[in-house]
Amino acid sequence: MPHTAPILELDAYLRLNRASLGEWLAAIREISGCEDMACRLHRGGGPVGALSALESDQGFIVCIYASQGMDMTGCRTAAPVLLMPLAGGVEIARQGGCWQPLAKLTVAPPEDRFHLRLPEFSRVMIMRPRTDILGSLATPDADRLISACHELIDCYLRRSLFFRDHNHARQMTSELFCQLGRISRDESIPTCDCSGPDRRLLRALEQIRREPDWDFNLKELASHAGVSERNLYYLMKREAGITPYRLYQRNRLMRVRYQLVDCQCTVPHISWYAVDAGFSHLGRFAALYREHFGELPSETTQWRRNLLTVENEQSEHPLAIS
């Protein structure tokens, strides 16, 4: 069964898709830890969008996709947050001011309860460090530092396509926040190869993702990438630290995750989704799933069910989402 999740950064950490407004608000509040966040839809009904989220020791990242237009109100935090437009003409208003394009990476100070206007099909990323590592980025003369941070985040997102497992994803995310902190203090600007992954690796990834029913075949994959089998293996190990089969396996696990995130049934048939993706040993599947996403498949579905419970509670207090 093909998944219907949109293209989204950090898509291995898809948390919500095709959600109602109540689910959406419950999810963004829980992930951000901001109970006063609010959301108003432009149309007033239907699925809101999708979001992915990854948390590390140094902070968390949320990537938002708006399937319809909405206005979001951020919360007042103890430390600045980073707002990065990804697609679709996102706008920002500060402290009751006029709407302006969110054209580049922007720092929202703690006292600034920002407002975001997301048009239909737009995408934005919110980054919140655990400590105040971004203070100097909020000054008017910080353009050079902001530009360096933007470059660093771009590199991180491109490399996220080849995260090896959950521990690697958390490590790379913590490292990103530490590097942003060093830039903010103007201690150093880390060098980053912003050319992105080798095109041959991207062609291999395209083959794996484009045909979900494709059975792994190293010779065929190498041919699609335009290299020999041996060269593809060593290229992937050198550039991404992962074998071709491991990448294939991770993307099969992602297929199951998309289905679990989408599932709104009372008793999700996890075993059906696992077998459909080619995992015949369910105990091994559960262990692999936790290794790659930091939680069991049952925890993924329980998280979505919990949102439905919160939504039912919020429906009794409609002002909570106004």
C-alpha cells in the first residue's frame, strides 16, 4: 500500500499526517512543549498537514507541511528559536506588527511571540535549542552569522537522507546545535561541504524510494546509480557510512512508519504493515524499527491515538484552538 505523506524534511521522523486541527494543535504543543501555541485555518476544515520532529540532547527540530493555509502563533520561550522557510512563501509577523515575508533563516527572541502565515503547500522548519545558544544571532548586524547557520542547516538536511539509525540521527542533530552555538558566539564558522551527497548516491536512493515493491538487487541498483556494484558499496560506505542494503532496509522501515502514522484505527495491524513491507520475522522487525526510530511500532501508533484523546477534550473547549 503506497503512503500518502508529502515530501517533508526529516521524513524518517514523520509524526503526523492528514491530521485534523485538534490533532495538529495537540501534536505541535506536545512536541514544542508550548501549551500556548495556537493555530487558525484559512478555510476552517479538512486535514491540516503533516509534521516531522526529531529531538536530541541539545534541542529539537520540527518540520511543518501545510496542506491548507493557516496562521500559527508561537509561544514565548526561555530561549530564542530559529525559523527557516523551506517552500511556499511563508510570512511572519512580530509582536502584532505587519506581515512580512519569511525570506531567510530568522531568530525569534524569547520575548517575541511570533506569528507565522503558511500558505497552502508551504513548508517551514522550527528549531529550538535546550539552552540559549543563539542570543547574538538576534542582533541587527548578525547577517554574516545567520548566513553561515543557514548553510550549515542546509548541509544537515541533505545528509539526513542517509542517517544510519536513531543514534546517528540524534548525534548529528546535537552536533548541528553545537555548531550553531559556536557560530552564534562567533568562535568559529564550521566548514561544511554544501555540495550535498554524491549524485550517484542520490540516484540509488531515488531507485529505492520510487519503487516501494522493488526487491533489493545490488547489481540493478548499481546500474541505476551508474557505477559498478563494488564501487557503489564503497562509495556509500565512504560518503554515508551505510551499506546499500542498510539504506534499502531503512526505507522499508520508513514505509511502515508512514502507514502507522496514518492509521487512525483502534487496533492497528502492525504485523500486516510489516509483512507488506517484506519483514517476515516480527520480533526482528520491532527491534529494527526501534533501532532506526527510537521507539517501538506500538509507541508510534499510541502517540497518534493519544492525540485523538486530546482532540476530543479540546472539542469541549473550542477557544483553545482559536
